[in-house]
Amino acid sequence: MKELTKIEEILLLAIWRLKDDAYGVKIRRYVSQIIGKEFTYGNLYSALSQLAKKKYVKKTLGEPTPDRRGRRKIYYTVSPAGMKALKTAREMNQKMWEEIADYAFD
């Protein structure tokens, strides 16, 4: 299993947290809020495409809606492989940080 990039990790966590409301606009808004700067749709969909290719997310189509002129939203969920990748990333981060005291950044 390849290591997650930081943005992949952030996106997987965002999708997991948003649950049934994880679609492009909501994911982008949530990630932009977390990272404190605008996250472009180009970056979002490029990263989501990579996550889908790695089978870390599953995509499902929502129902067509009039406010979207009949287009369907694409909803994302974290797959079991994505959850395993997140767990591995979390364990690695914990190991890397465990020897560094908080006062090192004062």
C-alpha cells in the first residue's frame, strides 16, 4: 500500500466526516475551511480521481435535481481500503510525533 499524500489524507478524512453529504461542493468547502485557504475544484477533482483510481473511495450518483438542471451529484464514501490507508497514516504520524515535545515549537 502506498503512503497517502497529505491532501489525500485530508480528503479521506473530510469524506468520512461528511458521511452522506460528501459531494464535490461540500468537500471543497470543508477542506478549504480546514486548511485555511481556497482549495480549487481542479485540485479537488484531480485528487478525488486519484483516490478513486487507488480504490480508496467509492463514487455513487445521486438523483437528478431541478436546481442542477437534471444533473446528478457524485457522492463519495471511504472504502475499506481507504480506511486502512487512513489507519496506516495515523499510526505513522503518531510514531513520528511521539518523541517531539510540545515545547519544541515555543
